[in-house]
Amino acid sequence: MDILIYLLAATCVVLVPVVLYWHWLRYALRLRSRLNELSNKSAVTAKTSPLFRDLKRWRTETAITRGDLRTRWTEFLEQSGLNMSLAQLIQKSLVLGIGLPVVMVILSRIPFGPPLIAAPICGGIGLLIPTLYVQFKRSQRTQQLCLQIPEAFDVMGRAIRADQTVPAALQIVANDFTSPIADEFASCYEQQNLGLSSEAAFRNLARRTGVMELRIFVVALLVQGRSGGNLVELLKTLAEMTRKRLRMQARVKAMTGEGRMQALVLMVLPIVAFLAITVLAPEYSLRLLKYPRVIGMTILAQIMGCLWIRRIVNIDY
């Protein structure tokens, strides 16, 4: 019986990633082929455009200056919009990483309590919970910023067409829009009012948000300030480009919907099956809990499958 359980667990470890990869590979290849076809023309333009050359150079300089791990984590927290320092994040992670295993050890001493193997598993989960929450808030804030950017660029273009300055256009966006873009533009406007140079203020705006559209916007403003040009048309072009990127993102999400649902079912099904077995045949589930290695291998396979799916779904566009 023990050999059979170990063989089943090993089979699941091997087959689950293969099945997930088979389901997602066809979607990934199809989307990448289509995206490469659509981006061929843009790639040719990017090679000769000074805007994209400056953007590439700026990204290289930023990567060099962000070499410090502490700086990277500070920017990560800043981009989430949470009023949390790095020390607070570490403190919360340690509290959960130590507290949850202690609770599991106490519960394991009571009848029908969780097995002792649950203590280190809960410890690892507790360490990751604060970071995962920050990542979730960062993704949510970034998505909200991307949705607000086209309208903000349109408002700035109309303000500049009415003979307003760029800082005044920033103030209009800060007053008329909601958070988070209102907070970011208000901070950029305030920094310029306090005497910081426009270039430094705009670079801080791009660094705080971490949004590619705003990075392109900042580089375009810097290039326009050096070489001149029609700023209204520039903002109009950036707004249209951002809308196209959002439409592409929605299209990618729609095309991968079926595969993501299949992956969700494959991830949730083992948990639901185990809970059902616990209710219908508790003696079988209690016997299974006596083999912590099997449970550990199963959890590891689930985590590997989740990371594999995430890697395939995240398509550069």
C-alpha cells in the first residue's frame, strides 16, 4: 500500500507539469506568433527612433543604479502605494513565519489535529503572505494607472493647446482625476514647485510608478524639451499608443481565458478532492496524513505547476 501511494504521488509529480505545459504551450505559441506578426512594423521603427534609443539607454542606467537590493525592495513597496517601510514588511513576515508554525505545533497535539509536517509548510507560507499581498496591491495599482493614463494624456493635451504649461497641466490632472494617478501627478507638480528640476521630477514619477507607459511619456517629454516639437501631438500619440496596449492586453487575456480556467481547475481539484475524502471517508484521509513526504511532494508539484502556468501566461506585448 505504501509503495502504491508513493508511485501515485510520483506519477502526479511527473504528469501534472506535463499536462499543464501541453495545455498552455499551444496558446502561448499561437499568441507569440500573432504578437510577433503585429510588432514587426513597430520593431523596425524602434530601431531608428531616438525616443526608443533614449528609453533603452535610460533603462540601462536605471538598472545600474538599482543594483542595491534594499533600493529594489524600497521601490517595490513604493510602487504598491502602501504606507509600509521595508522594516515593517520584514517584521510582518517574521511574525507570520514564526507564529503560524507555533500554532500548528499546538494544534498537532490535540486529537484529529493537523500533522506536524504542516508547521514548516505554514511557516513558509507565512513568510510569503506579506510579500504576496504587496505584489497584489502593486499589480492592482499598476493596472489602475494604465487605465487612467490615456484620459490623463488627453486632458494634458487639451490644457497645453489652451496655452497652459506642462506643470499646470499636471496640476489639472491632479485636481480632476482620482487616485492613484492624481497622487502621482500632484507629487510631481509639488516637487517642481519646491525647486526640483523638471527632469528629476519626471524621472521620479517614472520610478515611483514603474509603468512602462509613463516611462515612455517621461522620455518623450525629455526628448521634446531638447529637440522641440509639437507637444500636443506627442501626448495624443502617447494616449493612442496606450489605448492600443490596453486593447492588446485585453485581447491576450480573452484568448487565454479557456487555458487559465483549465489551469485553475487543475490547481483546485486536488484540494477539493482531499476535503471531500476527509468528509466522506475520514479514516482514509487520516491514513494519508501519516505520510508527510507524499503530502510534501504533492504541495511541491502544485507550486511548480502554478509557477509554470504563470510563466507561460505572462506574454510580453
